[in-house]
Amino acid sequence: MNEIEHIRGGALLARALHEKGITQVFTLSGGFCNPALEGLAQCGISVINCPHEQIAGHLADGYTRITRKPTVCLVGPEGFANAVPAMMEAWGERTPVIFVTGSSTLKRQGSGGFKEIDDVAIAAPLTKYSASITDGSRIREFVDRAYKTALSGYPGPVHLSVPVDIMFSSFPADAQLDERPYAHDPNPPPRAWPCPEDLDAVVNLLRESEHPVLIGGHGVWWSGAETKLEQAGISLGIPVFNIPYHQKLLCETSKAYMGLADVHQYGPAKTALAEADVVVMIGGRLDNQMNFGNPPLFPRSCKLICVNGSAEETELNRAADKVLLSDPGAFLDALNDLKASGCWQCNDDWIEAQRARRGEWVVQTLAGMDSDTTSGQGAHPLQLALDVQSAMDADDWLVIDGGNTHFWSEIAVNIAGWQGQKLGGILHPGAFSMLGVGVPFAVAAKLTHPNAHAVVISGDGAFLSGGLSIEAAFQENVPITVVIDNNGGLTTISQQQERLFGHDRHVATDFRDIPFHSLFEGLGGYGELVEDPGEVAAAVKRAIASGRTACVNVRTRGVISPIVAAVASKRDKASIE
């Protein structure tokens, strides 16, 4: 009689993840997780140790955003608290990261066990699914549910808590393999197909439209439909905009792409939406970034349609004039069939008018930068971002991190794209504008694209929030280049203070003169201080050419970005006197 193999719960967890095709885990190794770490090594799953649990979470987030495949962040009980900010960032971008916590003993749950924390309850508002594994023989069941939930409908992070007594106890290695689902392969998630009558109603509105606009959001990316979105824009002559704070869907050089659907970071968006008669937002939410679907961003004169791949999203978009439950790819297939069927009559005058406005905006924005009289001798943050991109190749990844730095860099990306600059990809903070994601996102980009360069433009405050994660780049030998927009403080906040207080005094926003470049040199990398604005591009090229993890520390001026100025004005007017 054959003896049944028994393995630790942690090893069984690793096997269940391996069966789902998980290839990468990020962690800060802890004793509670040792059985899982042993099991992951036995399965041949790559495990990267990080200097902090938040960094492990951001790395998993960035890696998953790029590959569109779930990645695991594995932490201990106290480490879970450190990983919560990364969980929130992943929640904002709907990234299907699997967070796993080695937790306090199940046997004494609620009795003050060692490092006991109610991680399931804490994670619940920030994930699609948060649960504690209560029976080691059901580990495959919990992993299967978490994995499928993360990817289904509107994707998002999930959380599994594995009590330490289950992690270390032994269970049958073939547990639940005799139950459904018999196949534990990582099958594609089910997708919503549109009701034909509902689809026809939306398509007919677009076909009768003279000034249609498409706005792409998260759902387009996670359904892998960005190429279809570009095809629809080009073939039908519909200008395409991108929801702010989200990974880019179209290359900035695309004929169909105009910029962000943000009237502050891209002024022509205001005119386009004011003139539009039909606006279709695909895979996005009518949240604060979209003014909840209200004027003045979306005037009464336009018909606002939301296309989403899950009922959860359509419920969030109840304010739209019409909602369509449909996978973004399926909807875009229907649009792309219009041209071939001869049912599309709109000419290219509308999209060409938007392209002309984009060109005019580029000229005006650059002229405004050249005439800027902000005090200080450092580089203008917009010029900094343009110079950094000029030093990069078409396959390289640009990562943006910060407040004011982020906003100016977004503007620069649009300008450089209009001028012909191509990049392999772009990553930046999501809906929560969290600082400190830049370095781990760049490491993730380098891990997934080892033959490309990964360059971060980071505010000094953003780097201070997560800069020690740079050790992961050295440890894993994945050289990245970090360009510090060093203006000596939290400029986004200090600029708002100046307008609110009515004087130049700053409260808790200024930094000392920090030699960031020397930090990199001390860790074994390349460092360079740039005080002449004209030397930025050359310095970035030298940093990349060094082949080492590098820092270009650039003296910059604290120039207020259009969106910060608008926010400061709005808050000032809304204050109670």
C-alpha cells in the first residue's frame, strides 16, 4: 500500500500557487513564512527579498501591472501592517496582486496570540477578497478562489491569511485534487459579452455622432484591448483620451491619442469635451477624476456612455446617460467592424481639429516654460522631464514618482510624444497619488524587460518616502537610473501653503540639502550632481551608460504645475471664513 505524502501547509500553499502559474514572489523574509519560502524554492518560483514590506507590495504591484499576470507579496503578521499602503495603491489601480500573510495561530485566535492582528478585517476594504485559511487541507480551494476573484470582472488585489500553525503543520500533498475543479491551471477569466440590443443602441449613437470622443481607463488595459482602442480611434477618426493617474494605453505618438482627460494637465481636453456630442468612457469610473460625470467636464449637451466589463463598474457609473455591460475588447471589436461594414460616415475633420489643438498646446506650453520667471537657478521641472526622455530609447521604461514632479512629467510625456519620442512603457502612482512607488516600479520594469533601461523621475520627497528600496536594484543586479527633481521640499504642499497663508513661510515641507547622488555611490552605484540645467540630458546618458544603478541629482526650481495651482485656488475658494 502506497503511503500518502504529507507536506507542510506552507509547501502546499507554494504548490497551489505554482499550479496557478505564479512565477514571481516578493517578500521580506520572516519566520512565520519559512515553510512557504521553502516550498516556493522547491517549486522553482523566483523569490526576491526586499528591504521593507511596503516595497515588496509595490514591486508585486508594478510587476503585475506590466505582465498583467498575478504576482504574490508574502509578508509576516507585523509586515502586513507595513504592506497595507502598497495594498491600497494596488486597489486604486485594480492590480490583481495576491497578498499572503503568515498570521498568528488559528488555535488561539482572539486570545492575544504572538503577533496577532486582524489582518483579514483590515485588508477587506482594500481587496476584492480577504480570508483566513481555516483548514490546511483546503489550501488549494482558498488559492483557487483568491486567484479567480483577483482576475474576474473588474480585477483587483486579494488577501489570504495563513495561520502559523497551518503554515507549519503537515497535510496530504494531493489534498482536494479529487474534487472540482480537477484542473488547477491558470485559465483565462470569464468576460462579459454585451447584450446585442444594448450594444446596437450604443453603436447607433456613435454612428449618428459628429463629434465623438473615446476615453480609455483601467478596464481596457486589463482586458488587453489597447491595440483595439487605437485601431478604433484611427480608423473611425475618433480622438482618444486617457483617464488620469492610469498606465498609458496608447503610445503618445499615436495619431489617435490626444492626452489626458484632464483640463489642467492638458488644456485642449476641455474644448474637446465641450464640443463633443457623444463621449464613451471605456473601462473607467465616474469618480473624482472624472468629476463624477458632471459639468463642466462633461456638459449637458453631450451623451455620456460608460462601457464596463463588470456589474461592479456599471453600478459605480450609474450617473452616466447610458451604461453597457461588456468586455472592453468585445465592444471595441464592434466599433472596428463599423468601418468595414460601410456604416461609418464621419470624416477626419474632427480628429484633425483635435490634433491641431494638441500641436498648438505644445507650442504654447513650451513658450510658457521659456518665459517662466520663478526665482531660483535650477532646472524647470518640465524641461527636466523633457531632457530625461530625450536621453532614452524607444524600448526604455519611464517611471514617474512624486507630486509636482508627477504632474510636470505627465505634461512632458505628452509634449515629447507629439515631438516623436517613443517609450517602451510608462508607470506612475495611481488614484491615491502615493509617494515612493518609483524605485520599486522601475525595478519591476527592469526585471520584466532586462534588455531595456528603466529610468525614474522622482521628486525628492517621493524618493525619501521609498528610496531605500534602491537596495533591491543592487541586490538583484537590475541596474536602474533615478533622476531626482531636487527642489528642496514637498513643493506641491508648500505651494498650496503659500497661497493659503498669504506669505512665503512653509510649515513642515522643507528639506535640508540632501546629497542623494552620494548615497548611490556609497551603495556601489553611480552618482552625479547636476547644477547646470543644460547638462541634464548628458548626465542621464552617462548614468545609463555606466551600467550601474545610478542617481542623477538635479537642482530644480519649485515651479507650480497647472493642476496644483487649480487645486490650491479651488481649496482657497471653498474655505470657510
